[in-house]
Amino acid sequence: MAATSRTRSVSAPGTPPRPGLRERKKLRTRIAIRRATYRLIAEQGYDATTIEQIAEAAEVSASTVFRYFAAKEDIVLTDEYDPLMEAELRSRPADEPPLESLRFILAKALTASVGSEEMRERTRLMVEVPAVRARMTETMSDTAKTLARVLADRSGRSPDDLEVRLFVATVLGALREVTLYWGEHGQEGDLAALIDQALDTLEDGLTL
């Protein structure tokens, strides 16, 4: 991802430990299910694609699909970077401003997926399918709790501290709106730059 002047000085202090064998097997299963889902959606559309079809295409049982994903929308919205976000945030320097820490992990997550067909299809579905868009809001709430817990630990506050919750929710809300904006405008332009612009706006005090 192309960084702006505000992110060039942010460097990674280290890499989270590699997942164990069991976690890697789970990851492969999640990826297989997700790839099967996108392939079927491309062929026959979102509404026509069923969990049973996804399970067959991924060569797993329907119960296995539900063990990994609570709903079809979750298959679309989840990627392999999600489980690493908490570890990445915990690895940031303790004295780093929270916004820069979140900027770094979001940039790293985007770098891992930007330009991929799955990401483009996911964004298209966010814009076109109300159920996917609604579920995205729900899953972001779960993500916000995880990130708030890490930032609260680092600052000595409670994860339920109002300022902590507002801070994380604002950043993730900006990410959601930028992603939808990008999708609604034909996925034109540099998504990474748009996200950086949004975070710069927050850092400058959210003025117009």
C-alpha cells in the first residue's frame, strides 16, 4: 500500500508468531469455503447460492461451513487476516498514538488484499446486497470490541470506557464509509489513499 507522509515514519516492531499446525488447517478450510462461495456467486448470483452448494464445492459438510461461519454473509465478509489483527495491534509500540497503531494494522490488512478479485467482489456485494451490508455493520461491532480491548489494556482503561469505544467506533466507521464510497463509485481510485485521507481527517479534528 502506498503510504502518505503521515504513515511513512511508522515501522513494524516485529512479526506475530506463525500459527500452529491446527490453526493453519483451520485457515485452509476457511479459505476453501470462501473461495467456493465466491466462485458460486460469480456463476449464479448471491441469492441463488446456498450453504449446501458451498459445502459441496468446498468438499466439506454443511455443518463444517456453519462451524466456521455463522451465516453466508460472514463467508463473504471474513478474510484470512481477521484473526491476526488483534496480535498485530498488540505488537505495536506501547507509546505509539492509538490512531497511528490502527492506521498501521488497517494498512497492513489492506496491503494483503488490495487488488484481489475477492476484495473487489466483496465490496460489490457490500454495495448491492442489503444483507451483506447489514452484517458488515454487525461484524464491525465485534471487531471494535476486540480492538477496544487491546487499546484499553495499553492505556490502563476499561474496554467499556466511553472514550475508548467512541475512538475505535469512529475509526471503523470511517473505514466502512470509505469502502462503500469506493464501491459505489465503480471501485475507481486508490482505496488505500482514500482510507489514509479519512484517517487524516479524523486526526485533524473532523472539520469541513
